[in-house]
Amino acid sequence: QVQLVESGGGLVQAGGSLRLSCAASGSIFSINNMGWFRQGPGNQRELVAVITRGGSTTYADPVKSRFTVSRDNAKNTVYLQMDNLRPEDTAVYHCNAKVIMRIRGREYDYWGQGTQVTVSP
């Protein structure tokens, strides 16, 4: 069993910054891709950023050049540094991890509970 615990959300003004963290714990052998998704009011859940175990990153166009995803494999933690935030970034942000389990050695997707990010004009 694996748990993902997110933190760092909050309320900021446009142009401000937030740093989200997501720590995975449990019966983990290793973690492949880790990423962030978000779902804003009236929107579908969309990919924000993803990072491979080796550190390669991919970003959605709306956040490119403003957000930075990183990870600390020793801590099983992924981060999302969000700069120059805009009101349209307002959403619930969810952490995702593709976890290789210690017991069976199979990959499973796990999700965090979500953290609210609100950006005021």
C-alpha cells in the first residue's frame, strides 16, 4: 500500500508563487514517472507536468516557462514550483506516481488527495 501526501497549496495573488510537494510512502521499490494534474472549475483534469525517474520533464503548454517540476528520489518526493501564477491556474492539484511495489514488483498508479491552489486577480 502506498500513500501520497501533498502540501503547499494556498491562496496567492496573480504574479505570486507557490511550491507544491508530494511525498510517497509505503511498500515502494522505486517510482517511475511522477507528475501533477489539475482540475479547475468547469474543466476536466489535465496534465500539468511529469518527470521521469531519471529527471526528464514534460509540461503542458499553459504552464511552460512558469512551472518547474523536480523530484528527490531518496525522499520519494516530487515538487512543483509555480511562478507567475495566473487566475486561470486556480484548480485542485493532484499528485500522481507510478510506483513499483516491493511485494510483486508491479507498477501501479497512485494519486494524492489534492491540494487547492487559488490565484486572485
